[in-house]
Amino acid sequence: MALLTPQGVKKVFQLQKPEGREHLRRLLNWEEFDELRDSRRSILLDTLYESIIFAVGKGFPWVEVAQVVKFTEELLKETKGCSITEAVTILGNKLRDYQGQLNTTHLLAQCDYFHNTFIRHYKLYQYVLGQDQDVKLTVTHLEVYVPPQPLPLAAGKDQAVWKHEQRVVELSAAEVQKRAYMLQLKEALQLEQQRLLQEMLGAPRWQHQVLKREELENLISEAIHIQIECLKELLQYEIQITFDILDLKLQKKTLNLNAPTPSPLPVTGQSGQDEALNLYKANKGRKAKAKKM
């Protein structure tokens, strides 16, 4: 382990945690490593960093803070592969070895710290730091879509005007959809009519080479009946869809007559005032016409 100086650990503490951990890594002369792939070294660095935070929080002088980091690293190495009883013995021996470097109060605080962290979770430390881990890491690159650049405020619209325009667009789209549905329905009914006629003509009773007059009349009658039924169904659908389209047109007409008036922009000069007055009169006229309807 590199010899940490009081100035070095002081700077580690003063930095934010990510920068402080990175500075501590450089002070320890560790090579750069992947935090995700080398989790053991990452956890070890966290443990050493937390020992600095503990010592500073307890009021250790900077010289003793550096000794605490050294103590922590030595303890982790010497207890590797040991039982918890052996680890407690090693901890006690090391505390006695550091009696000349830490005062009694700080030594007791350090003893409590390692008992409440390292010894209490000893098996976890041994599992993470004492044996190789089979790391299965999956990295997924996600594409981040930033929000679009907003339009200038001058190009904005009143909320009421925007809602009105959106409603008109919805009604127009619904009308187009109704008309498209009508065309699809006509095609479907025509295909159904052709299928029924083919089934009728393919029936065994009409397979004679020469049909009698009565049979021919029945054949024509059935064909006419099929066409009438299909036409009746088509007319029913057309009437219903036509009413729906007329209702949509009426809604659009009503909306246009009651269209909200956008907030007038500040006007200057006589021409601007005249334009605002004309706009007000036109809107008032539309509303009066809507009430009469």
C-alpha cells in the first residue's frame, strides 16, 4: 500500500464521493478498473473510502485518518480466508499494534466501528472479497430521445383556439373514416353476392344440360332474391352511415360558427384599431347567426 499523507486523505474527504474515490485510487497507486466488471476492487475501494469518512466524522486528526486507512487495508488482507473467531483475534492484535499511533479514545471508536461493520457482516465480506465471483454482465445501450425544440412564443395559439382546431380535425378524420368504411362495405357485399350466386348455380339440381321452363324461372327468381337481399342490406348501411356523416358535418358547422376568438395582439395606430374592431364585429355576427340556428 502506498503511504497516504494527511494532505492526501484531507483532499479525498473534501471532494464529492465519486471524485474522492477516484483520488483515493490514485493515492493507492491502483490502476484504473471497470467498476461494473471488477466489483471486488470497487467494493474494496468503497470500504477504504468509508473508513476515511468514519475517522473524520469522529474527529480524528488527519495523521490518524491516514493510519485508519492503512489499518483497514491490512485487516482485510490478514483476515482473508479466516474464520470469524480468527478474525476477531486478528482485529484485537492489530488494535494493540496501533496503540502508539492512535490515542485511546480513537482506538476504542475504531474498535466499535469494525465490530459493527466488518465483524457483524464478516461472512459477506469474505464472500465478496475472499473468493472469485462469476460475473455475468449484460450491457444494453439505450437511445435517449431529447424533447423537440419548442416553437417561439409568437407562434403559439390560445388554448381555446387550439382545442377548437383539434376538434375540427377529429371530426374531419371521422368523416373520412366513415366514407372509407362505406367503400369497404360495398366491396364486401359485392363479394358476398357473387359467392351466393356461385353457390346457387353450382347446386346439383341446376346441373342438368337442359333446364325446363319452370326450373329456369326458379333459378332466375332465386338470383333476383339474392341480389335484392344484398342491395337491401347495402342500403341500410348506406343510410346509417350517411346520417353519421351528416351529423359530423353539422358538428363541424356548429363549431365553426362558435369558433373562439384569439386574444388580440397589442395594436398601435388607427389601422390596427380598425382591424381589431372588424374582427370583433365578425365574431359577434357569427355568434348571432349560430343562436338563430
